[in-house]
Amino acid sequence: MDLIFGTSWKSSVLSLIAGIALYFQQVGTTFPTTAGEWGTAIVSALIFAWGRITKDGDQTGVAKV
């Protein structure tokens, strides 16, 4: 997992799951077509990015974005 997500893989996986769950709950499995759906897609991507940047409490090193 370290090769894919870096040293903070737990927060990365959790944020990926949260972003996907939010998108599917709001939009479903379709590609976004309206402004609201695109907004949901952007917020979901930001949730993943935020979790990717943050670190687990017991990890060291530079965040890999």
C-alpha cells in the first residue's frame, strides 16, 4: 500500500471511500451533467485531496500529492 498511497495510506483510503460514497449517494453511477452534479463531483474530489494531503498521526515524511 505504501507504493500506491505513500506513508499515510490509511487516511488516503478513507478519504477515497468517503469521496466515492458522497458522489454515489448524491449523483448515482452516472457521469455528472448538471451544475449541481459537477459541484458534487468537485466536492468529492476535494474530500479525497484533503485526505491525501493530511497525514496519519503516527506517520512521518512529506505528503505526496
